[in-house]
Amino acid sequence: MLQTPRLEALAVLVVDDSKHMCDLLAMMLRAFGIEQVIACQDTESALTVLRRQTIDVIITDLALPPVDGVQFIHALRWDSQSPAPFTPVLMVTGYSDRVRVEAARDAGINEFLVKPVTPRALFDRLVALIDAPRAFVRSPSYMGPDRRRRRVLNFSGPYRRTTDGQSGGGDLEL
């Protein structure tokens, strides 16, 4: 189906409390050429997998036992014992209201996808995670991918730091 050599070597962890959804996502991932797909139905199992092997991408649901996906991602990013604080995370959920999307973003997810999931949408998000990774930011209140995505040409400020904008051009990626 949709295949790119860059995806073949990935190890992907799917975390969803629905076995059906785990199976569906795994089937799509394998159709993309990804052979190493590990599925877990709760966050404790997911953390066990992350401690035992290197995972390249995590695909997680929002509603998970024993903690929800936002709490799982927050722990993944902030816990000093976290086995994978910089692993890219794609959240796949049926909840698309603004409050939940912003909570997931603020927890440090890289990408967001609303169910029902199409193979094309899943493929596009995976490719975005791999081909256009965003730098990670750590501040007192946030740990995750840089949220700025848009490029604004000839940005004239205001800048957040005095060193911004002083070296070459006024372009800023938002």
C-alpha cells in the first residue's frame, strides 16, 4: 500500500485500551512496511515495554487505564525515571474538543489524530514525525516538541529573548 523505506526500520508502540483499535492500527502500520509493532492496552504495560526496548514512535489513545493519555505523556516527558522522554508521540483519540486537544498538546504530544483513523491520515502523521521532527523544548512548565510550526516571513517582533532576530533576517517560525 503506502510504503517508504524510512518506515520499515521503525519500532512503534501502540497504546489503546481497545484491542480492536490496537489491531486496526497495527494492521495499518504493517501495511506501511513497519514490521515491529508492539501493542499495549494500558499505560503500565506501555512503560514496561519502554523500559525493555527502544521505541521510535508511540501512538497512544487519550482514554487509558490506569491513567489517561495526557497523564501518561506528562509522566513520560517529566519523570526523572522515564525510559523515553524524547520519543515522538502521536495521540489518536475520539475526543476532539479544544480543551482535550490543548491538554494533550500541553502534555507534550507531537501530533494529534481524531478517530476514526484513515490509513492516509495515519501515514501522513508518521511521515511528519520522522521527516520533519521538531526540536524539544524544556521550560519550567513545558517539556515537549517546539509548538511553533508556521513560518512568518519578515517578522518584526516582539521577540521573547533579546538575542532573537539579531542574527540574519526577521523570519520566525511560529
